[in-house]
Amino acid sequence: MYQFNGQHVIVTGGTRGIGGGITEAFLKAGATVVATYSGNDEAARNFKEKHALYGDKLVLKKFNVANSGEVENFFKEYETLFPSLEVLVNNAGIRRDNIIASMNESEWDNVLDTNLKGTYNMTRFGVLAMMKNRYGRIVNMSSVGGKLGLQGQANYAASKAGQIALSLSVSKEVAKRNITINNVCPGFIETELIADLPEDQVKEYKSQVPMKRFGKVEEVAHAVLFFASREASYITGTNLDIAGGLNA
Ligand code: NAP
């Protein structure tokens, strides 16, 4: 597996779900990880306790990725705590599903603000931190939904497609600085994000997946570590589906 000894990693939404799995994988690979979250203190506390053996190598920070002021303050503090930033994983995300005729403005805004504006906020400051050392790896957590679309997910799919477009543009801007930016596009992964799906819908979705099952967080984390590795040095502006064959 890839080694991240001496590297500093930020994982947004890194205390539970897919982000929790990514944080854990980086810790196991030797990195120091700042795992961020927005409000679920209990999940954050439990996550810290579960990974107590990593001591100061796991740092938790609470802020809203959609709020540019909070993101700026986070990066100001980050610079006082750590000498460099090698890896940024933009994983924080939410769903607020509704059919378009019923989707209200706050359902649209909340999803776009968290998923897309959050990625912009973090990438903007993250790139500045990485440019100092002329090295960096950014991995965005998009979704196959951003390429396939799903009923009731116009907001979510638009935010995830937006992340892909953002990465394509940024990849061209920062390539000369030795900074890469790529997307992983999971299909259905077993986390709380999709725990509210009705049983018949779960059955229907599983039947559409060629592997006939939902994915596990470890299966996504593995791909993130690949893109984040020093070895993935000539790969930028790409998307990798992790979807059991439900590829867009
Ligand atoms: P999850 O279990 O609901 O966890 C979401 C994480 O994001 C939590 O840590 C949450 O913090 C954080 N977060 C939410 N809003 C935030 C905000 N405004 N600012 C900062 N952090 C915020 O979700 P997940 O299933 O692990 O999904 C993670 C990512 O994968 C998302 O981008 C999602 O769109 C994407 N994805 C998931 C699936 C899937 O099937 N699960 C499929 C494709 C893509 P708190 O803990 O404080 O709430």
C-alpha cells in the first residue's frame, strides 16, 4: 500500500461515513490527518476515541465548508499548526432529495453550497497552501449521480457534476505547480447518507448495480489513497467510478 509518512492531509467530513474511512486509511498509511466536520459532535468524539492510538496524528476541526469566512479562519489556524499541506480530500457532502417541482430554494441552496461551494472554498485556500511547496494532491468526492442523474436529485447531481467541472479547470491551472486534482465517483456506498432510503428503493437500486450490492467505505478510501499518492504523479483532471459496474 501507499505510504504517507510525514505528509499532512485534510479530509472534510472526515469523522464518519466515507470520510471516516478515508481518514482511517491515511492514518494507517502514516499521515497526520485533520478530519473536519460540521455539527455532529458525538460522531466526532466517538471517532477520536476509536482512533486514540494515533494521538496527535489525528486532529479534529469543526466548521462549515460552505462558509468562506470559516474556511479562511481554518486555513489561518492550519498554517500555525502544520508546516505544509500535501493532500486535500473534499469529501463533505449532503443530500436533500426532492422532485424538481417541489424542490424549494433552501433544498437547492443547501446542497449546492455544501457540495460545490464547499469544494470551491476548500480548494481555493488548499491550492494556496500547496503552491508554497510546489506539491499537492486534491481529491474530490463526486458521485456517479453527477454523471447519470437520479430522479429527485437535480440539486445533488448538479453539485456533483459541478465538482467534476471545477476539477477539470483547476487541474489545468495548477498542473505546472505539481498539484493534481482528481475526482472519485462512488455509486451507492453503505453510509448514513443513504440510510434513509426506503427498503423497496434499496432493492431496486441494488438490482441496477451489476455487482448486486452497495459498496463499502474502504473500497472508496482505497481509490482516494491512490490518487493522493506520490506515485499518481501524472494523473490529473480525471474521474474514477467506484460503483460496482454502475458506470456513467
Ligand atoms: P455522511 O455519512 O452523511 O457524512 C457526511 C460528512 O460530511 C459528515 O462528516 C458531515 O459532518 C460532513 N458535512 C456535511 N455538511 C457539512 C458542511 N456544511 N461543512 C462541513 N462538513 C459537512 O455522508 P457519506 O455517505 O460519507 O458521503 C461523503 C461524500 O461522499 C459526500 O460528498 C457524498 O455526496 C459522497 N457520496 C456518497 C455516496 C453514498 O452512497 N454514501 C455515493 C456517492 C457519493 P457531521 O458529521 O458534523 O454531520
